[in-house]
Amino acid sequence: MLVLTRKSGEGIIIGEDIRITILENKEGRIRIGIEAPPEKKIFRLEVYERICQENKEASQWDLKKLDVLSSLLSEKKELK
């Protein structure tokens, strides 16, 4: 991990297309500004972790539910 010390108004560059600027440091909270191309996805860490967890949960198949769905689809085909 790279650790930097910056003052308000100072910043860092990541690659050639991402600029991070320290906007304010007040009462133990730091406000930052991020300039990046629109195709770059930027998330707060807790949001990103939640997205990863929900994607993991969504990818888990319950085989019993899959069997029920399969039988329902078979019954629907038979009714046609």
C-alpha cells in the first residue's frame, strides 16, 4: 500500500486519466474529489463490497428450486 500525506488543494494522479484532489480536511473527515473518465467505475469501499456479496449470492443455485422451475416449464410446454 502506498501511503501519502497531502494538504487541502493537493492531489495525486493515478495512471494518466485519474486525478484525486484533497478538497477539505475538517473534524477528522476528509473530502476528496475524483476526476476520471466516465467508463471508470468508482465506488465507496462498503458499496463495492456489498455489490460483490450480492453478486456472489445471486450466482449460487439452489438445486431444489432449479428442479421446481424445470418441472414448471415442462408442464407449461405440455399444456400447449
